[in-house]
Amino acid sequence: MGFNLTVNWQTSPAEEGEFCRDHSITFGSGQTIQASSAPEYKGNGQNVNPEESLLAALSSCHMLTFLAIAHLKRLPVTSYVDNATAELGKNDAGKLAVTKMVLNPKVMFAEGVEVSQETLEKIHEKAHVNCFVANSLATDIHIKF
């Protein structure tokens, strides 16, 4: 199984000595989003930045894995909201990196379904262990020319 997307950047007028960081990302599903670097890195704050995209991928993957586990346990979820955060910092090699991501999911189950805090924690732990994105964050990155 594979996945694909297209990142498209075109030159546009910018301040002297600078370049525009705005670009589009078209996913294999056909959806296109407007992206840029974060405003702190001279990007467009109206567009999605790579750090947000990374956090969104992790949060979404964790949620989908959580929902699959809850479904298998016959625990109907009616609502799942995650207010996730990410922080930039220096990694062990002294390079700027996303050094901390915090997921803060709030889960509601169907009326009459009682889920203990212990069970909820176990489902989240299992979701984390089985989340494809979480398992990919420490992998090598290869660039093909």
C-alpha cells in the first residue's frame, strides 16, 4: 500500500532578497490545501504549515486507531475532539525539530455506556502503540532526486 501527494510551488513577486513560501499540496484523494511556512519563518499565517500538518497527521491517526479499538470492544463513541499541540525545540543533535507533541482527546461514548478511566487509558495506550504515524516519527527520511 502506498500514498502520494503533489507539492506545487511557483515563483511569485516578493520582497527583494526573499521568496514567497506559499504553495499548494494536492493529495492522492484529489483534495488540495494551501500551505506555507509558519509566520515565524516568513510564511503566510492563513495557510497550513508543515508543523501543523505533522501534528494533524498524528492526531488523526491516533483518533482513527482509537475509534477502531473502541469499535472492536463494542464501545460506541459519539464524539472525539482533540486539542493537540506541538512545540519546536532543539533535538539531541542540536537541530531545530518538533520536540514535543501533546494529544488532548476528549471522548464521549453513547448514552448508557460506562467506560472506566482505566479502560479509557488502556484504549489510548493501545491506540498510540498501533498508530502508523506515531510509529513512523523516528524513521529515516530518504530524498530521491
